[in-house]
Amino acid sequence: MSAASFDSATFRRVLGHYPTGVCVVTAVEPDGAPIGMVVGSFTSVSLDPPLVAFFPAKSSSSWPRIERLGKFCVNILASDQLPLCRQIAAPGPDKFRDIAHRVSANGSPILDDVVAWIDCTLDAVHDAGDHHIAIGRVAALEVERADRPLLFFQGKYGEFSLLD
């Protein structure tokens, strides 16, 4: 395999031209403490069986805890939920302070007022460079409100606007 002819800054800059949605992956520790991590790398994988995936960094402190539990909920954030996104993304023990949520049938937090949620069991984890590919088997899902999702584009947050 030959070395790339570009550096990581160029890689980031170019791929930053592709917008991504912003999600919070949640789970609950055995002691009842909620876990959350912000991801911008969520995608559908398969309709039959219903599978989704996200790509946690190997440096994540939240991912090993979620992986051990074997279940999680993907919460798709709305464009007005940037403060919630920043709170969950910040390090520290108070990620869920004043964040309203309910518990899914699978036992994971569904955050209030999200665009949609997808409750999953962990189906597989694959190695992918400095990340993992986490594949979830969908157990339940729902649209909570027909609203614009929060997007990440060129290092900034924004929202989607229909052209039609």
C-alpha cells in the first residue's frame, strides 16, 4: 500500500464539504447512569434485516461503555438542539443534567424533542483505522417531530432548507 499524497488536514477539509446529520447515541449503565456520545457518522445499512451503523473513534471514552452494554439508541437531533449537542459532547459527568428523556423498551434514553430515534442492539463491531464501525440491529424506531435536522458542514453547525 502506498502512502497518501495528502495530509490529514487536507482530508478533513475536503470531506468537510459533505454535510452530515448530528446524532446522540445513548445507553444506560447498570447503575442507571445514562451515557451519551455525539456522532456525525450515522447511516442506514440494510432494510432486511434492519441495520444501521455509526463510527465511534477509538479514542472515545463513551464507546467502550456502550459497546459492553450491547444496546443503544440513536437520537437524531433537530436544528434547535445545538445546546443539547454541545452539552453531551462536553467531557464530564454532567452530560445529562437537565436533559429530559424517557427510556426505550430496550432500556436506552430517548431524548425529548428529537427528530427521530432508532433503538438498537449491537450486531457487530469492525475495525476501521482510527475508528470502529458499530452496526446496530434495529429493534424499534419512530419519528418524533417533522422538523429540520441539525447538520454539521465545513466545521460548523446549521440546518437543512428545502428548495422546492
